[in-house]
Amino acid sequence: MRLPPPEKVSQLLLDWSKGDKAALDALVPLVHEELHRLAHRYMGEERPGHTIQTTALINEAYLRLTDYRNIRWQNKAHFFAIAAQVMRRILVDYARRRHYAKRGGGAFQVSLDEAMVLSEDTSAELIALEEALNDLAVFDPQKSQIVELRFFGGLNTEETAEVLEISPTTVKREWQRAKAWLYLAINKGVEGGK
């Protein structure tokens, strides 16, 4: 898969940041395939038989991304990192609401998330990963972005390097370190929660 030309996407993002609706209309076809791939990757991690379609996750992500009207998009790396984060948060928000409702929390609201079905194990793992990833982002944003793009976005080493404008060697090294850090952080959280 070939990512859209970085200069064209970056310029459209800048124009969109300035309120140009036509820029958003031109941007959507350029990034749709990659957003579809991100959503497909997320949905592939869910248990078989879930009822949400990849398209529904993409549509919800588009809705949330268009709410970022006042953001000053830096480049396509910034956009794809935010898009991966938005999709992850859609699923994490659902997992948290499901966990809250399971524990006797408030009424379940009807929304896109109503159609999603996550196993309890997946919900707990997703929440633990979200918390560990947030901790990682505090002290090493680059490693966090690499995880977002590689794990959640499904990009390979070269694609991640292209999006982040760093070398593939750096991506490989930081990916290994980030995975080790997350493994320790998640296992520490699991042991601490028992």
C-alpha cells in the first residue's frame, strides 16, 4: 500500500485548519484507504461475531476528526496519529462504558457503540493497554506514536518511518523498546490489580 503524497496531504491539512471546507473534501479520498485499513486492523482484533462493521468505525472516526476544527494539523504523520488515536478511543470508551455498566453503573446509552460487542477479556486488555500507552506518551511521545502507527494503525516499519519522518532503523529500535516497556507496565498493572 502506498501512502498519499506527504506534501499534498500536509497542504490540505493546513488548508482545512484554516477553515477551507474544500480542502477537507479533497483530503477525504486521499486518506480514506488508510483510515479503512486502520479500522479494519482494529476490528480484526475483536472477537469473531461482533456486529459493528469497519465502515461504522470509520464513520464515527470521521465525525470525531471533523470536530477537530481548531487543530493546527502539522503534517500527515500528525493526522494519521490522531486518526489511530481516535479509533482506539472509540473502542476504549465503549470498553469502559461496558465495564461500568457491568458493575452496576448507569443506563447504557444508545449509540454506535451499542452495536459493538467486545469480550470481557478484550475489554480489560484494551483498557490496560490504553493506560500504559498514555503513561508512555507522557515521557516518550515518539515511542507512543510508533506504537499507535505500528500496532493500532497496522503500518509496517517503512510506512511508520515515512509517516514520522524518521529512519526505519529508529522505528525498529524504538518499537522494540516500546513493546518491552508496555509489557512491563501492563504486567505491573495486572499484578497490582490482583
